[in-house]
Amino acid sequence: MNVLLIAIDTLRADHLGCYGYGPATSPQIDQIAGAGVVVEEFIAPHIPTHPGFTTMFTGRDVFDHQIITQGGARELDESIKTLPEILRAHGYFTAAADNLGRWFERGYDVYERFSWDHDPTGAWRKAEAVNDAAFKVLAECDRQDKPWFAFIHYWDPHTPYLPPKPFDRMFYSGDERDPAHTSAVEMMTNYPAFQYYFNEWMPGCRDVEFPRAQYDAEIAYCDNCLSHVFTCLDTMKGAEDTLIVITSDHGEELDEHEMWFDHHGLYETNLHIPLVLYHPDYFCSGEVKPGLAIHQDLAPTILDAARLETAIEQNQMQGVSLLDLPEGVCSTVGRESVYITECAWMKKHGFRTERYKFFESLYDELHKRPQFELYDLLADPGEQNNIADRSPALVEMFRKQLAEHVGKRLAETGGPNPIEEQNITLTHVGNVDVAVPDNQILEGADEAES
């Protein structure tokens, strides 16, 4: 079986048609989803990019791999093998169109980097630059007699949202600078960590609906570019035996919690990401599967589908395969809770269950939110009503469970607690030209952590 893993950076699940979104942002992804399987509640437990992708590629949590910050000094231990390393060791040809570098390059026979510049209109044609690299990667895969694994990493809809024409006004037709608008004034004038950055990529904006719409436009642009990749795949030998996986490293805050247009905060906006799987024999039911699945489940699922299930245990993965063999159907995960963390802009950890979200702040100079936040996701899916003060018994229960979980994982791994040992690495963004990709933002992050 060949495997095509497509990661669309910063993609929220709830802004795709296959997850119930109204605007037509994702017809190509929706078509794959309609033939395959959509995992309803797929959670990125450790955000943002570096811990997210590390968790995805190792099938392990932050206590195990110790990568909890963004662009920090910590390196992934060589003894922890990544998904491409494991697949290559079992006879796969491995290739990537990516630009994260560092330990994300490990295990690839071909690692094709990309970059992009502004076009004459000021837009960024990020997905097209990724496609140029992706076509080279897929051509190398097609030359092989081996099964192949290809990883393609898109950077839309990561900020800044600068979609090219004709997508740039696809979901917004007004004048975002009209003095009558006031909804964006606070974020443009009183948000020091991002104020200069916002004014650089959306100068004079007064309407918060404008960047919201541009986020959707970036998704639509990326989705359109994906159609060319799928057309290319159809021409390749072995296309009929290729597992397609579409997911993300984390989501994005828009204006839901006044953490405008970036990916910090342990809210569903950042944690609930898409997982779409398609294979004509295995993931082909057109179903939406319930149950709480997480990043750690992705590598075991791919290895299971490739008939390399012994590699899951050999590499001590904590995730669960979503493939029920030998029947070859997508199974439901019976997970009750997920340990969640962030340690980039703020330092927080907690639990996400089917009903509740609880997290505590260990360090928060950016937003100065309450120490404890508790949300009833059934009654309040938008997480607007913090019930921590009114639910002391629930808070105490979650704090006890949190301490027990941390203690258990520290005893099992024998390592330090990464969220206590490592510091936040991000404090401000001030230049559009280095805002994307993330590894360029973080050139000086090692100094920040130390």
C-alpha cells in the first residue's frame, strides 16, 4: 500500500464542508471525505506546530518525546523513530515536500524544500509553491518499484491570510476599512504582541469579518491546489492502492476568545482538527466516525494499514489504530479523555473529555486569563462560559486526575515534566516576511527558551 499524507497547517475542522461548514471552502477535500471516512472528533493534544507534528509522526505524547515548545532548543532523541524512518526500514520509499527541517527531515529518501514570495498583487501563492515541490516528490515515488510514503505539507491557511486572486475576495465583498466598522479596532490598536503584524498584512482593517473571510479564502485556495495533486496521483502506477490521509497540526483562533488570528489557547478552535481517510478497500464507507481520536493514533493507523502492526508495539506508540482488521473498516475509539498542552505563547495543560474541557494556566503573560478554565462542551460548544468558579468539585476532580496522570507518565517514562522544565518561546510577531513558515519565525527561539 502507498501512503499520501497531506497536512494543511493551521486548519480547523469546523471550516470544512465535510464537518458541516456552510461556505464552499473545501469541495476537493469534501469529495475525498464523501468516498472515505471522516473522524468526527480528531484532537491535536499538543500545540502548536513542532509538538503537533512530532506527536503525529511518533505516535507518542510530550512526556515521551519531550517536544512541547515551538522552535525550542530541545531535540528529538535519536532513539525515537519517526513514521518515515519506520516505513523506510520496512522497505518503503519515503519522500516529503516540506520545509520544517530539523528532526522532521529524518527518514526521507527525498526531502524537497520549498519557499515563496509575494506575487505582484501582494498575495502569497503558498500552495502553488508547495505543489511545485509535491510534483517532484510524486514523480520520484512513481519511479519506484517499492511502495511509497509521501508527506506534503501545505501552509495555507496559516497567517498572514493573503490569498491570491480570484480567492482574495471570495467570501468578503465589503470595505474592511470603512469607518463604520469597529469590530477590529481593539485587536489592531491594543494587542501588543500582534499589533504591528496585523497592521502590516491588513492595514487599516476595522472589520473583524475581513480576516475571518480571508481565512476561509486561504482554505479554498489550498483546496483548489489539491485538485492538481489528486489528478497527478490518478496518473501514477499503484494509485488504486494508495491510502490518502488529510489532517493538520493544529487549528486557529479567529475572534472567538479575543486571541485573534493565531494558534494559542487550548480551545476547540485550535485542538479540533480534521482527519479524512480514503482507501478503496479500507476507508471507503462515506461515514462520519464518532469517538475521541488524537494525533497519536495517526502513525499506528498508517502502519496497521500497511500491514506493519508489529512496528506499533516495537516503537512504543501510545496511539490506537483506527483500522479494524481483518475486516478492514474504520473503528470507533473508546477513549475517555485526552491530556492537552501548550507551551509556546502561554503555558497551560489540562484534559479534554467527551463532555468537558479543563485546563490550568502555569504561565500566561499574554492574555492573563483565569488560572482555571472549565467548559461544558455539550452545553457550551463555543467555550464562552467558564464554569470553574461555579463548579469547585469538578475543578478539584480534574486537578486530582491531572496530578495523577502527570505522575503516572513521569514514572513510566523516567524523564522530566517538559511543561515545567521548558519555557515559552514566543512573545511577539512583528514582520510579515518571517511570519511563515513557523521555522523562520523561530530563528531566535533557542535563545528565548534558554
